[in-house]
Amino acid sequence: MLHTTITNTENLHELEFPAVDRKNSINIERPAYRKIGEILIDNLVPPQYIDYALKEQKIRKKPLGQILIEESLVNPEVLAQALSEQTGMEYFSIFISPLQEDIGIDMDPEFVRENECVPIRVTSEHIAIGITDPLDLNRMDSIARYFKQKAQKQIIPHVISTETFQRYMESLIKIDEREILSYLSEHDIDSDMMAMISNDGKLQQKQRKEMHASEALRMLFRKAIIEKASDIHIEPAAEGGRIRFRRNGVLSILTSLSMQQYIRLINIVRIESNVNVVDRHLPQDGRIDGSYLKDEKYSAVDFRVSIIPNWKSKHSLSDSIVIRVLDRRTSVLPLPKLGMNPYVLNLLNKFKNKSHGMIIFTGPTGSGKTTTIYSTMATINSLERAVVTVEDPVEYRNYLWKQIQINERIKFSFSRALKNVLRHDPDIIFCGEMRDEESAKITFDMANTGHLVFTTLHANDSIKSIPRLLSMGISASMIESSVLGIIAQRLARVFCPACKGKKCSACNYSGYSGRTMITEIFPVNSDTHGALKMAMRGEIIDARKSIADTGVAGLRHDAEEKIKQNITNIEEIERVI
């Protein structure tokens, strides 16, 4: 369950953080006491959310934090950050920085599970420990005694969310790629597979479950989830094939495959993703539900499969498969934690409170556009404003919103969904992507008729979005009257805080730990009118100079600032911009 357990209290909103002065406890220099509700409001949680949760608390008799999370009013990371501010402990999130892989301490999994604590990193003098419940003094005492005995080092406590704790527990499960290969090598199932193909090119459900290679695919999926891979690439090689994972935006080889292993793996992917296993001449799209993994904790994970026929060399089966891993359990972090620069953040916060207009987010696939939109929308009071989203796929679940899943297989497209959205009386609409002229025109009509619209567009930067919109049939007057601002972004890896990029065990010798946003914004207003007209004429360089003269900085400027701050380096910036 995604909640922070708060013990020995009935009202977290009114709770004072008690003194920690026991012999074995962790010493914490606490700030002046503040109510957790006040801190959450300072972190852009609408005050109405706190009031609503307090009323619910009187009925449910549950901790305030638990109610806030169950009702999608606050996500676990925001609550953990607020507890960090309240208690004076540092905040740590696995979604920002990875855990040190080899801490050199023999951990008791049962103790870790019972006390919900995580070893974050170890230095020569300190050990950083993550704790889900810093208000439980008995648990704090137990954790302090345990790690003092194990490490003989000074303990630095951090507040973590239950989601960070759950991901740590998953990371304890080690899946060796050799195990995956062994399942692909055990028996000759190719003839059995083909024998079970029915007339329409599909396999019967019962037969599907009997496929031995399914276990290899399950293990591959679990490994991808545990290692936080965003994409799995299965592709042919000169002799056989290979599997690659994309982590933090960078592809790396997981393992090579023999010809037999490669053929078995692409066959089972085709079968389980419900695509036609006979027609191998056309691209196909499919999906595999999280229930395929036969583990309840993965039920919110989805796998989107894209198959394209590759150039045939020595063997006839040469599919190239990319599987997007969609883990909806991932928390949406506050925008400052994502690394958005203050200037862009300030304008975005102004735009989100408008009653109508459009905010467009641009950037390549995997640049975090949807995450930024969700982080922004999470700070809007959804109790008083109706929110409808149209997405493909729905990446994060929020029970305060009406979320519509696109399904092209049954011809339920963005355009068709958007035509029906207005019947649900929305104040705010999130259109996952303006894919074509029809969906773009409908989205602009909504922004022009009293709705606040968030959407994404594939363009290299904010200024180049203007000619892209014109090419989709959106008129210049419609752009001027509807668009509030266009935000372009990239995700760049940041230096490991332990070694500052020099490579160490804490960052698994990569030199990097987590990613940060590189952003720019094109506000559409009277100051930037000249730049807008230049962009409409295709004068991109002149438009960029003009907007810079108004004090609006571009992607390169934000990147240079992060290099000056020693957050990342020029090599990483050149890779993403």
C-alpha cells in the first residue's frame, strides 16, 4: 500500500515531533516545529486538500498522510519531503538518486522489512539510512542499535517514501541474465509454438500459458523493472541477437543471444503481446499487461511492444522489438526536485492558474514531458476544478481526474476522445499529444473556449514548435490567441554526489546518479510578439535572438548554468541537446 505509516497518533496535522533523547537513538537537529499541513501547503499542495483530508480523518480514523495519498491528494514523495522539513532530516528519493549498490554490510532482509529502513550509502565515517516513519521513536531506536552494531559508523538519517522503500526491497531480488538465457535454451519449443498457431495467426489462451519461454520473458521484464529501464531492445545481430536496456536515457547491452535464443524470445514476445505471429512483413504494435508477471506488486506496470521487420540476413526471422516499460507506481516529484529552473517554474506556476489557454510541452520521446505536466497539474486544486485527461497510455493514476485511455485498435483515437470530453464539463484538459491536424484543431478549439489545456508536441525546441503548429493547419491568429507558453525540455544525467563524476561504487562506476531537467520557455505575450512573428515566417535564428533580447533564456543557457554549478558536464549536454 502506498502510504506512510504514522504510529501513536490520530492526527498527523496536529502532531508535534517529539524529542529523541534515548541512549541508542539517532541524534537529529530539529527545526522549529511546524504542522505538516502547513509544510505541504508551502510545497504547493492546495489548502483545500488538507481541509478535506482532516474531515475524512475524523470519519476514517486513519493517519492524515495515508488519507492524502489514498485520495490522490498528495503523492508519497511529496509527503516524505514534508516530513523531512518537519523533522530536520534529509530527504532521499530513489527516483532522484540511486542507492549505493555495494554497501559492504550484511543486511537482514526481515529486519529491513519490519522497520522499513534502507541503507542509502556508506562512506569511511558515515552511513546514510532512509526511514519511512521518522515519528516512530521505537522504530528509530531499533534502527539506530542495528546499524551501530553492523557498521560502527555515525548514522545520518534520511526520510524516504514507502515507494522508495518498496523499490529497495525489489532491488534485493537479483536476476542474472544467465538465468534468462537458460530458460531460452532448455528445450526445443519452436516446432511446438508453430504447431499451436491457429488459423487466424493467434494462439489459444490455454496454450499460451504452457509456453516455457514465458518464464524467460517474465524474468527479463522483472529485471527491467528492478533496474529502472525505460525500454527493452531485442534486436538481431550478425550471429543471433542481443538485448539492450535503456537506463537514464542511455542504451547499454545486457546480453548477447544465440540464434536459437533470439528466435525463441521474439516468438514469445509476439505471442504474449497478442500480435499476428504469422505476418512478419509489416510493423505491429501490442501490449503485455502487468498481470503477466504473476505478482500483485507489478499489476500497475504495463509493457508496450513495437515490432518492425528488420533487414533479413542469414536467417528469415529478424524482428527488431522495442518494449516500453510503463511503471505507473512511479511517484510524480515536485518540479523543483526535477531540476526545472526558477524562471521557467515561475512562469509555469502563473500559467497553470489561468482559466483558459494552452500550455505546450515539447521535446523528444523520453524527455520527461508527461512527468512535467503531471507534476504541474498535481499542484492544481482538483477538488474545485474538473480535470479530464486523454492519454496513450495513462502513465500515472490520479483518482481525482477522469483519465481516458486511447485505443487505436478499436479506432478510439485522440480526435474521437477529445470530441466527447466537453460533455464531461471539464475545467482543465490534458491531451497527451497533438498527433495530427484533426487532434491539434480540436485541442486549440478547447483552449479558445474557456478551458485550460496542457498538451505535448514533438519539436526540437519551443521556437520550432511555431512552424510545426502552422504545418498542422493551426492558424497564426489561433496560436496568438490560445497559447500561453511553450516549454521545451531535455533530461541530462547529473554527477554522482558521492564522487562528483569520478566514478565510485555509489554510482556503480558510471560517474552519474539520476537526471535533471534542461528547460526553456517561450511565453506568448506582447514582449515576445516580434519573435513569434519571426518564427511564423520560419526565421528561427532571428526569432531566437529576438526572444533572448527580452530576457528569456534558451536550453543552452540553462545547460551552461548547470555545468557552472557542477551538476553535469558538456559531454552530457551535447548528448541530449
